Amino acid sequence: MTLFTNIIDIISEHGIAFLKASWMTISITAISLLFAMIIGFIFSSFKISSNKILNRIADLYIGIIRGTPLIVQIMFLYYGIANFVTLSSFTAGALALGIHTGAYIAEIIRGAVQSIDRGQLEAARSLGMPKSLAMRRIIFPQAYKRAIPPLGNQFIISLKDSSLVAYISVTDLYNTALTVQGENFMPFETYFVVGLYYLIIVLIFTFITNKVEKKLDVSKPKEALPA
Amino acid sequence: MIEIRQLSKSFGSLQVLKNIDLTIKQQEVVVLIGSSGSGKSTLLRCLNFLETANGGEIIIDSELINSDKTNLNKVREKVGMVFQHFNLFPHKTVLENIIEAPIYVKREKKEHAILKAQKLLQKVGLRDKANFYPEQLSGGQKQRVAIARALAMEPQVMLFDEPTSALDPELVGEVLQVMKELAREGMTMVIVTHEMGFAKEVADRVIMLADGYIIEENHPNELFSNPQHERTQRFLNQVL
């Protein structure tokens, strides 16, 4: 029973600190995701574009980012370029996380767009729609609904990956666990508690994503109205 | 109306169209036949520039189209296309499918576009389906909506790429009926189809393609009853 009482002790003693740290984890993830979405949109359109140079740029970006570990990217932005630009640990962390996730989001969006039947674009073009209009009016409204499940998945991965910013001393959930554990020498109980915090955040987020997904479900048409 | 000169098209090393010459007059109904791989669908798609020809000229409405300078979107407004698999926009209702291009491409007023769409739906017998989603319609109904959608742009030519091939047999008739009506009204039409009975009844001219060449063309009565080319005879024996 000591395990159980230890856990209760940790929560009652450090619960507030963990809550604050949760907020840090959530905010650094949210800011990085906002950034990642912008990057994702830009690079996915580069990849979809018929311009070979833009294709190459996107391939290069995605190749480099996916080919190197996130922790290396975080360290690089915080320590690596410190001689040229000094970023706060929060900025460096959010930036690294955003750049990293952006590459994956670019691929998710590209996949969703390319999963739309070719006939859709052909039909739109055959009606005289320029490509940009056809993409905006016909392809994207169908694609973004398909992108939501994999995006939700990617957001969860990012939330958990944000724990790596502890290594550049952002006081997020994981960093707080490291500190607490350093004081109480109870790794089992401390990591159990911090795991619980992550789990709860992820579960709340999953719940929200599922709601959004249901609301946007294209496969179920709205009730037909009388003409 | 449409003049094709020496049109050729290759996919990689495979040449699907070889120096095609073809003139289609105003109000003419031309049916393209031939076995699969003969190039008939590709020829149709070249007329709408969904495929870019490798050589030759296409003149639509006395305007040479193959030059890079022509605005393909403007040309496509004049040339309506109906696809084998309908390609309706699944996220839009029947009405929204039809008014989309008139509003966003032709900049028509919404009320005007809706009025026109309702008339077109009446014409294809689907007035009561305006607010349905494509998924709620049968194949034949979908194809009739697709025809109405193309007509909403007030095209000068309509291209049909095997419009009944994806339909259950009992639904073919309703689509052909709409097409016959269009032909009767004097629409210029180019149709790829395997419906020989329809071709016989409606076409002014039937064109037989094989291996990327036009091997025979004639009035349907003549071509069906007295095919000259050996390959046409064989093809007709197989499908009739």
C-alpha cells in the first residue's frame, strides 16, 4: 500500500506544479502545432504543385526533417545556433517542434488531397474551373475531412514528443517529473503520476477530435430536404 | 464547329492516336465506336484538353486551341463533358453541383443560376431531387444530374465518355432518353458508347476507331448494315 500512499502524497504535494507544467506542455504544443499547420499547408501545396522546383524544395525539407531526430533538432535550435541567434528555450522548443511536425502534416495533407478521386478534378476542370478554384471549391472541402483522423493522431504524437523540450529546460510536465523525482527518489510513483497527466490530456483531446470527426462526417449526408 | 487535324497522342512509348483528321459540324451527333484501347476515349479527352495532344491541331469555333496562349478554361466553358463515372461533387447537393460553375466561373447571379438549374433539372426529370446529395441517387439519376451540370454552362458541344457503361442495365434507358432529347434540340454531340441501338437511332455519323486510326466512318444505317472494313465487321459481330 505504500506505493498507493506515495502516489497520493506526490499528487497532493506537487499536484499544482504538475498542473502548471501541464499548461506549459499544452501551450508549447499548441503554438508548435499552429506553426506546423502553416508549414504543412505550404509544403503540401509545394508537393502537389506541378512546379518541379517547388516539388524539390518540399522533398528536401521533408527528407531532412523526417530523417533527423527531434531531439537533435531541438538541441540544434537552442544550443547549435546560439552563436548566431539566441532563442529562449520556449521559442526554440516550439519552433523545433513546429518545424518537425510540419513535415509530417505536409505529408498528411498531400495524402488527403491525392486520395480524392482524379475524376473530381477532371469534372471541375471540364466545367472551366481554373486549377486554383477547383482545388479550393472541390478538392480541399473533401480532402480536409479525410485529413482529420491522421491529423488528430499527429497532434497526439506531438503532444507527447513535446516532453523532449525538457532537455532545454522548458518547465513542462516531463521536466517537472524529473525535478520531483530528483527530490523524492521515487521514480516509479513519480513517472506513474506524470504518465497519468499526459494520458488525461490525450484522452480529453481524443474526445474532442472524435466529436469534430463525427460532425464533419461526409459519408453520412445531411437529411434530404423537400424540394 | 470542331476541326481536328493530324492529331496524335502518346502515353510513353504507346501511341494511342495516330494522325486523326476529323471535322464535326454544328448540330451534328457523332458516335465514336471501337474496341477498348482503340483510342476513342483519348480522342474525346483531347477535345476537352484533359489530355494534351502531342501533335496536330484542334480548332474549336474557328479558334486554334493547341497553342499555349489560348485560355483552356475559356475553351472548356464551351465544351461540356459527361463522364463514365459521373464525377458529381459528393459534398454538394444536386442543385449546388449544377450552380457551382455558372456562379464561380461564369459569374452568374445566384438567383439566375438557381432558376436555370431548376429548369435543367425539370428537363432531365429530377426536379424533386434538387436538395439531395449524389450519394442518395441511383446511377441513372446521377448521370442525368451530371448532364444537367454540364448543360448549365451552356456549352456549344457536349462530349459523352461512355455515359451508360457504369449503369445497371435497367437504368441505361433513362440516360439515353435525355441524350436523345438533347440531340433532337440540335446540340452538337460527340459520344463514345457501346449502345449500338442508340447510335443507330441518334447519330448522324458513326466513326470506327482501331489502333489509334479512324478506319471507317459513315451514316449509321450504312455502317451497321454494310461495314466496309474487316475490323469493323468483326467488331460489330462481337457487340451486336
